[in-house]
Amino acid sequence: MSAMASLLFHLLCCLTVFWLLPLPSHSADPDPLQDFCVANLSASISVNGFPCKPASEVTSDDFFFDGFTQEGNTTNAFASFLTPGNVLSFPGLNTLGISMNRVDFAPGGINPPHSHPRASEVGVVIEGKLLVGFVTTNNVYYSKVLTAGHMFAIPRGLVHFQLNVGDGKALAYTAFNSHLPGAAIVPLNLFASSIPNEVLTKTFQVDADLINTIKSKFRP
């Protein structure tokens, strides 16, 4: 019996080792192993980032971004304007897992319902009064009216919005734990895409004329 027990023990040890062997390839070195990897935007994007620009071509300007110094043009259907500070406009963010946006609102302006598939979001109101809200996957709605200095958090992937409910302009800055968080803007995804009318009429339980009317609002 002791020989059999010893054999089973050694077999269990071997199985444990074989089970653990693949884990380092999934868990080791999750972060960059170099000081920086300034994006080579002329190259095709690869998995989770752009290829690195040769270090000899990196300059100080790669690590600074002045895109937030100007107010955005809010003369559009949503009366808001988003200025992105992600890897596409700020190559020094490549592989760092961070980015920011500036969001300007005219009176009554809205950053329409949208989600970020690759990042959670935090934001701070700099000026004005914003209604900020999001909806969970169980259709629970959370919201609050915020003023200058107030901060908010949006969990990754959840549909959310900001609406200017003040009398004047509003300004907010948002930050993400991704250098390219992406944005799925609900009204554009539904009514500015090639989704068939049949899908939309059945989804919203309305007739095709109403769908066509809504689509006309989002055509170039």
C-alpha cells in the first residue's frame, strides 16, 4: 500500500507541475519592459498598441500635448465637442494604459449615451452644471447633478452620458485606464450605421417611417 501511495503522490506532483507550467506565459511581465514606446502612427496598429518609434527619433514633443488648450466647437447636433487625448493624438501614451478627453458643452449640450469597451472612466467637472448618469447591465440607472470640482466614475463598458443642465457653458475632463478606450455612441451605432430597418423597427416596435425620420437626423 505504501508503494501505491508513493506512486499516487508522485503522479499528483507531476500533474500539478504540468498544470502550472503554462501560467507564467499568461501572467509574467504584463507591463512594458522599456521606459517608453512612443507610437509609430505610420505603422499598422498591432495587438494592444502601435509599434515603437525608434528611440533615436523620439523628441520631447512626443511626451507633451497641447490639444486641451482650445475650447471645442459646439455648433453641432449635440451642442458638445470632445477633444481626445489618446494615443492617436498623443503618441507618447502608447502602451501606458492611460488617456484623457476634454468635453465642452454649450447650454443644453449633451455627450450622448455611449460606452467605452476598453476602459473604465473617471471625470471631473471644471465649469458649469452637468447631469451625469449611467445604466447597469440590469437596467439600473444611477445619476447625479455635478458642479465644478465634483468627480464621477463610470464602470467599464456601461452606457453613460453627460448633459449640461446649467444656464451657461460647461467643461469636463475625463480620464481612462487605456491609451485607446474606444467609444460606442448609441445613436450613431443604431441610426448612422447599416443596420437594416427591419431590425430597428422590430427592436423599437415602431414603423419604418419613424426609423427613417430618425436616420435622417444622423446622415452627413
